[in-house]
Amino acid sequence: MRTRWILRPRSDGWTEFALSEWELTAAGWSDHHPHSETNIVLEGELHVESGGVTVIASAGETVITPAGQVGRYWAPVHARMIAIYGPNPAGEDTDLLGYWEI
């Protein structure tokens, strides 16, 4: 997995949004956010499961994981995304639940 911050979130919380670019290649990632996460797929195909629903998004499509949900993200081949993180005024931590290779 590769990631870079475009608009880095503040460690003590943020009231606007945070923005990053990230990639997965034959790998998966899961986490639990206190804030929403919107992923815009730029390249490839991203699989996302949240709340018992799985979505497969291709380049140009958007997938949203609601605040308070566990998100499982994987790219069987490759995917590059822009991630928009919703407000997190209390600065609650994201729980990193796992990374795996496919």
C-alpha cells in the first residue's frame, strides 16, 4: 500500500475535510473510522465492503464508507484512489484493523 497526504488532518481534530491519494496492488486493508470516507477511483478496480454491502468501483466511480463503520478495501490487481475524509472535530483515532496480500 502506498499513500500520501494532500490535505493532512490535524491530530487534535478537523472540522473541514482531509484529502489523500492512495494505492493498493494485489492487497487489502481494513479500518474503522470515526468519520466518513469517500474514495474516488482514479485507476483500476477497488472492492469495498461496509455494513454487509460489497461494492466494486472502477475508474471514475465513487464509494462511501459511512462514519462509524468498518471498511474493508481491496484491489485484486491494482487501484489508485483519492480519499476524502469527513470532519472529525474530536480528533478520534482510526482503528487500523489489518492489511493483507492477495
